[in-house]
Amino acid sequence: MKRKHYHGLIERALAEDLGARGDVTSAALFPKKERALFVLLSKDEGILCGLGPFSHVFELLDRKAEVEAYFKDGDELKRGEVVARVRASLRAVLAGERTALNLLSHLSGVATKTSLFVAAAKGKPAILDTRKTIPGLRRLQKYAVACGGGSNHRMGLHDMILIKDNHIDAAGNIARAVERARAKWGKRFRIEVETRNLREVEEALAARVDRIMLDNMDDATMRRAVDLVSGRVETEASGNVSLERLPALGEVGVDLVSVGELTHTVKAFDFSLKRENTA
């Protein structure tokens, strides 16, 4: 991931934590020029994600900061492994450690949860994320999903047409909604339609869309929908998806499953950052 995608976010996060006075505790306790070496340890098991943002926090606080990483994003971590070492001003490390660890812990948590869903799916259906992300963190969270072996659905409202239930109800029906989308954009964007029942699946097929979302359907109804589609377009299951349900969805035959909890319900990955010795 490019630095420009998280530089502004980290600047805002540091400003939130440091305010106008900075770290008043460290400023009182330690001289400005004192340098230190810190070790980053994994206290969990799962998938690493977020080394770029983690390092950039310290680089913003100390131009001479050095972060030596022994793993890369997407690698599997075991409990107790040394992930990286940070050499920088002692004040800089103490001022930035919470921001750096918050980002690293959350993104590694997203990647780890995604990896569990990918493993449970065993190749099909493919695991997609959603737009149920923390405002301002979407690009990073979707990057973490990719590090965990998942795929990104769409980045936002700007890069794909997804006609959902409220669009359909407001437009009158699926055919009218799809017609209006094509009249505006032609073939510039792929079109997906959310369907709530088999009648709407038939309407979406008739409209020749690119993907049909099967929303909150039980397994039996979804199987009938997949049979109805018969491979003519992609099918995506959405709603009430859990790890336990994934094997059944694979048997049903859907191509894709979108899972909101990959980004909105995540357990932070546990890391520690402790001083090793004087650098």
C-alpha cells in the first residue's frame, strides 16, 4: 500500500493524541536527544497487516527513525515472535506507540478474521468485504482483507453500480432501475442487483446484469436461485453469513459471499512494544 493512502490519516491521529502541547509526560521525564531501541512482539497468532502505517508513525515523529521488519504484510505470525525493531528518539517512540499499535492491531485483526473465513470456504465461495468500514479507514481495512486472502467488493459508491432494495423500490422495479443506470453510464460500470426473492432473481436475469446478490435468503431458496441462474452471471450471497454457514453455502454453489463482519466486528491482534536497550 502506498504511503499517500495513510499519511493524512496518521497525521490526524497524532494530532488527536498529542494536541498542541505534545506528550507532556515524556517531555518531563526524558531529554530530547535520548535514543532507544524497541522490539515489537506478537502476542497472538494470525496474519500480519499494517507495517507501513506502523513505521510511518515513527518516521513522522523522528526523521531519523528506523524500523527493521522481519516479516511482511500477509505473513502468518505465531505468539512470541519478534516482528520488528524500532530505533528512534525515545520521546518519539513513546509519543507514537499507541497510534502505531492501534493501527497495526486493528488491521492485523481484520486480516486474521478474513483468513479464517477464506480457510472455511476452501476455495469457493470467494470471500468479499463490504462498505461496512470505519469512516476514514476503508482503504486500509480493505487492504487488510486482501492480506488475509479475501477480495474487495467495491471501494465506494463511485466504482461499481449496485442497485439495492431502496433503489429498486424508489425506481419502481429492477428493469426500470437497470435501464436508467445503463442510460446514464452505458457499459462503463459493472451492474449488480440485490434480490430478495426468486421473482426478483428472474427480473435481474432478464435485465442482463453482471452479478446478482442473493440477500438474506435461506439455503434452500438460495439453491433454487443458483439453479435458476445456471451460471449465466455471478451470484453473491449476502446477509447472515457466518463461519459455520460457509460449508453449506459452498454446497449451494454461490460464487461469492460478502461478509460485513470482516471489518465491522474485529478482535484486535495483540502486540507489545517494549524497550530492548539503549540504541
